[in-house]
Amino acid sequence: MNTTGPTELLRPGPPPVRDTVERWQNWVATRTTFVPTPRLTLAGWRHLSPKDKALHDLHRAVTHANLPLLQTPMSLAVTKRLRGRVQSNAVKQKPTTLSGLIITGGGYQGKTETACECLATFEEDWLALHRYLNPQAVPGARDLHVPVAYVQTPVTAKPKSLCKAILPFYGAEVNPRLDLPDLIRQVALSLREHGTKALLLDDITRLRMHRADDQGTLDLIRAFMSMNVTLILVGVNIHSTGLLREGRPDPRTGQVAFPPSRHKLVHGEEATQTERRFDVVELDRFRYDTDAQIMAWADHLADVEGHLRLLKAEPGMLTSGTMPEYLYERTAGVVGLLERLVEDGCQEAISSGAEYLTESLLDGIPINLGSADSRDLGAGKISDIPGLKAPPKSSSRNRPRNTVLDDQGPAAGTGS
């Protein structure tokens, strides 16, 4: 029996954040250390003492609240593009402006977590490759090596406020009396001296292009691309925000070319007048139109099912019968909403003693987007999700059942 106590299961304080070097590195080091509760049958659970039953149920609740980030065909495509861009740029030795990457998509689709997981893996590999020392350090010194910087776009975005959002990540003191050129110089110095190869700006859709300050901030962001760092912008439905309005899209490559920045950086940071280029990639939701798409959705449900700890769960709990269609109708194929529905459903299944997920049980679980924790309305994180439906009054059992996973038997192969 697992002897983990409640103090080990319930972390004190708020969830981990990544807004400083120390917190980012702590997240990178601990992001895969959670150990889910062992599986128990109903008979095995009944043999536990009352105390062990309570601890096991607590551990199950924590397990369901911390389901791992599961790769999907869509997130794999984004990860491949991001990893390739960062790796290629990191080894460039030419004085050229590095291409950036824009990651867009609807809400609750795991854009930030997919990007952070990819960059965490890159950081681990890059540090190991250089024996955890900064190859660009000043001779005789050992500057802190920070291959990846994670920064949230300020709510009120101005060129100065963006610089002041980046510098605290490195623990740099910001003099409020510094003017913009000095702040830009300090940002460039921090990126260079810490060997930063990738700068992720999250919630980029906080920028609104009808405001002059926001236009100046976007122009400064483009200037950062000449600092020998891969710039990664993450936001919800970027195409509809006006951020790409000044760019020239190339439908063949997915790239968007921007004019040179108007910000002249100090000490030759603005080395060239070449256009700044971004690849635009979308992290889409699951679709349910073709056999291949239906199979991908069913495979994802099977992966989710494998991490659940319900005492009466059986193989096929989420993938058999009309359950795949039902779950798709409830979530529109959005992985974040599926995770919320399953997590809340498991909580209800445990508290009610059902210990199994059914359509009737999930009918009583609402998905209220407006009450989501840590969702910023100003950043566009609460967005309309096409196809999302309320709990159906008449379930998907009234529609023809999906048979893509059915075994047709030997008769289907003989044509009899």
C-alpha cells in the first residue's frame, strides 16, 4: 500500500509559476516528479483501513487533478516546428536576424503548456551539451546559464513595461528613472550574458493594435529578434487581433514577413535592416469528420482513460459505445475542456460511489468557461469554442453509433 501522507500530496501555496529563473528552473526540474496513486480494485480498496481508504481517495483526487500533458497529433506538429526552429537558430553563427514563431489557436488547447514543455526539453538538452556552463560567459566568470526565458506580456503593454517585465525574470533590478534606450540595452545585456536562446512571450493577445502604445510594443518585440534569440509568441486566435496586420503572409510557407523595427538599439544590436520573419503555427482542436480523425480522438480518450483511478473502471470506459461521440459533443474536441469534464466527473464518481464514468453521470457536470481559474479575459483566453454544447437532454444514443473501432469479424473479410 502507498504510504504517501497528505502533506506530500497537498502542496502548500499557489501552483508553480515560471516568472523568474529560479521558478522556471524549479518547474523544469519537478514537472514530471508527481507519482499517481497505484491502481486498486474495488475488492482491494475494501480491505483497506478507514484511514488508508481516505488517503487513497485523496491521492486519487490529486491524481485526477494532475493528469499529465498528453501529446496529440496537433501538439506533436507544433512541438516539431518549435523544436526545429529553436535548435536551428541556437547553432547559427551568422550575424542574421533569427526567425521567430507564433503559436496560435483557440482557448483551452494547451498552447502555453505545449510550448513550455518543448522548451524545457530543449533547455535540458542544451545544458547537458554544454556541461551546464554558459559557453558565452566572460572569461574568468561563471554567469548563470539561462537558455530559455518565459515572460507574460504585461496587461497594459508599453515598450517600457515590456522591458520591465523581462528584466525581473533574470532578477535584474530595474531603475524606474531609466529611459527606453537604456532599458532596451539592459534587456539585450541580460539575454546575451545569460546565453538565452529562446524568449517566450505568453498572452501576446493582450496587445490591441488600435492603441499606439501597443503598436510600439509590437515594434519593439520585432527589434528583439536581432538579439540572437528565438522569439516565440503565444496567444489565442492571433489572426483576429490585428497583430499580423503589418506583415506579408506567405501561404506556401506559413511565414509572415514584417518590416524592420523602428527601434534603433544601442551598441549595434540592430545590425541589419532585414525583414523580421515569423512562422505561424496553429494548435487546433480535434476534429470528428473522417475515420482518421475519429480514430485519433478515440486514441486520445484511451490515453486519458489509462491515467484514471476509478475502482470500477474497465477498458473502454471512454472509448466504447456512444461515449466518444458524447464526449466530443460536450467538449468540441478541445483537450482542456475534456480534461476538466473528466476531472470533475471522476470527483463525482468517487463521492457518489459510482466509481465509473457514464453519460448520465457526466450530464450533471457543467462546463462553465467564465469561471475558469487563471483565465485572463483581457488576453482573450475565454474565447468562443465552435461546436461546444451544453449537457444534452437527449444523449448521442439517438444518433447512429460510430463503428470505426468495431471488430467486423471474419465474415467481413470473406465477403459472405
